[in-house]
Amino acid sequence: MRHRVGVEHPIRISPNPQRTTTPDAPSCSAKLTTHQLAPPRSWSHYRRLTVVKQRRPIEARRDNQGQEAAEQRPRGRAQPPPPPALHFYAQSCPRAETIVRQVVQHRAAQDRSVLPALIRLQFHDCFVRGCDGSVLIDSAGGNVAEKEADPNLTLRMLDVIDDVKAALETACPGVVSCADIIGLAARDAAAMAGRVRYQLPTGRRDGTVSSAAEVHLPSPSVSFADALSAFSNIGLDVVDLTTLLGSHTMGFCHFMFVMDRLYDFKKTGTPDQTMDAGLRASLQGSCPPHTVTP
């Protein structure tokens, strides 16, 4: 039966909150989907474009005399892939966005920290090579992937993405990119967390390059000027910086990132005097100086 777009059809989700994919099921973490869609675009207005070039395979066949011949597509300018668009999967996977939303809702009902974790996951993905899902790729051989970089070691809820991927593969195998799964999951997480709703064009291609050496997210200790410079380098402005770094107030923060500002700012032995006094007192109450941080 063909489902109508926009009609809710409940999906079956495993009660195991850690992982629902089977060893044989496609996983965004192990290998991004091989079905390549439109090029990835960046977080802010999709300004940064990353195109993964791929050579077309040469198919070999035997002719009537049993001799092998190579058959290649005619030379010429290749047609560009379709650009991202709203409801990109309306025909190829009509329930794609509904499935993503249902899985995120199911997991958020068990653990509300799923929501900020998914938003942070997209931020970390989009900051390197655009929103192409490359943060999900595992290290292999001599390559250390993005997820092994220091800023990404605390990324959480990657198994939620795998849950969504498994559900989508059941409904429409090889159609929805992992890059779009991250984007849709983050969009739905924002709506569920604070009723922040926005439209999201889909149809991004998955990236195939992931390197920890390319991860240069601004750390919590950098100055505003340095943080703005990092954002400007990828085409983002002060509004993007405020929005994206401000979203880190959702969820929780590790004490290790604020200890110096609370007690020994820039090795002065005193707190950061530019911090709001009420906020500083509140944080000091939750984070005493003897706190042991990982």
C-alpha cells in the first residue's frame, strides 16, 4: 500500500534505547549510504557547498565472440545532481520525515537529553566540510576520523541516528542520506525542546572524507574574537555564532569547561569578573573547587 505524504503511520521501534540496528543492517557510523543525493550544504542558509566527485564505473561485458569490451557512458558534461529542496523525498520515500520524527520522539520520551545532543551533533557535523554526515564515519586503516577529534569525543546519541537509519532502511532502502538524517533529527529535536520550528531542505549527499585533523571547532576557552574568526572562516557571521554557541545552554556542561572562569581565570587565582555575578554564584554552588572532572 502506498502511504500518502503527511499521514502518520506508527513504526515499530525496539525497546532497547542503546541500539536497534542489527549487525547486518546499514549503519551511518560504519559506512555512509552509498546512494548519493544532492550536494551537502552548510548550516547557515546552506552557503557552504561540498561536492564529492565520483568516477562513473566502467562496466565490462562479453561480446558475441566471447571477447571482453569496455563500455563507458558517452563523454560530455555530466548533469548536476538535483539541489536540496523541501520535501525532497516526497516521491522516493514519502514517510521519511515522519519516521525520523517518530524515532526522535520515542527516544526523547525515555531521555530528554537526546534533544540537545542531536542539535549539538549537527553543529559539529556542519562545522567541518558542511552538513555532509562525515562526523559519523568511523576511523579506518591509518585515517583518524572526525569523531575521534577532541571536540567530538563527548558527542552523544549517535545510536539514535542509527535507530533512524534502520527504520528508514526498512521503509525505503538506500534512499535517505545520513546527512539528511542528522539534519532532520536536529530540526525535530529543536521543535520538541523549545517549539523552535524551521523548514529544512533535504537531498544532501553524504560525504566520504572524514579527518580529525580538519576539526577546528572553537573551544570554550577561546576569546570572542577567536570564536568569531573561526565562524567567519566557514562563511558564518555573529548571528550564527550567537545562535549555535548559545544552543549549548541546552542540556548540560562539563565542569572542566568552566572551572578556570569560576576560580582561577587566566591563572589569576580569582574568578572571571566579566561573568554575571548571579550565574557565577550558582555555578560555584554546583561546581565546588574540589570537583573531580574527567
